[in-house]
Amino acid sequence: MPYDPQTLDKFDHAILRILAVEGRLNATELARRIGLSKSPVQARMKRLEDSGVIMGYGAMINPRRVGLAHVAFVEVRLSDTREAALQAFNKAALLIPEVEQCHMIASRFDYLLKVRTADIQQYRRVLAEGISALPYVANTSTYVVMETVKEGLSSRA
């Protein structure tokens, strides 16, 4: 069932803000922090989950600690932007594990990809054998990240 953002109140927003940073926080502590009792907090969490506002919970992995410190953003321009070409590109882009994010953009290019690899050599392979080989790719431009100042919803590093 679709969820109307207008129905989110200050408690819902507080729950979402806290869980975005501390997804494993238990309902008792969450209730204490926002000033409600445990039962209403649990009911709100269930409603937010059932409605799709909360899509899931997961561990935030430090990419540097798992050997994925190299980040590049890639502008992709397609040779064809009809719906069939877009769908073919989308489907194929999902299969490249190093593509962490893929966004269709209203700009002078068609897609912006966030690519995470171990190093520049691995990135070059992903670009040459993966991204450039995607359907309808006409050209790409790469921007290598020198430092990440903020990533995600929290301000934690």
C-alpha cells in the first residue's frame, strides 16, 4: 500500500532519522530517545516497514576495510535513448557488481554511475570490459574521488 508522506509526524521522522544512523537500535532505546513508550514505537516501526517507508535494515560496511577504497563517478552518454535502449542499459548495468549506484540523469549525459573498486587498475578493467560494453554506450567521462567528506544519511565516517 502506498504511504502518504503527509501522514508522517514528528515521531515518525525521529524514528527514521535515528534508524538511518543506528539501524540495530532496539525499540526500548528508540522509545526512550523520542519520548514514547515501547509499544507505540513498535507499532510505528511496523507501519513504516509494511508501507515500504523502511525498506530494510543492513550493516554499514567500511569500504576501505574490505579493500574497496577507490571511488569513481562515471558520466555515460548513450547512442540511443528510446525506451528499449534505456531498458537494455538498465538491465545490463545491474549485472556489474562494481556499479554501486546507477542514476538516469536529466543533463548533457544520460546516466551517472558510482563505481567502487580496489584501485585504479581494477577501475580501468571495469570501465573497459563492463561499463563501455553496456548496450548503447556512446561515450563515458570519469571523475575520480580524492576524498569522501560525507556519504549516506549520517555524518559518521
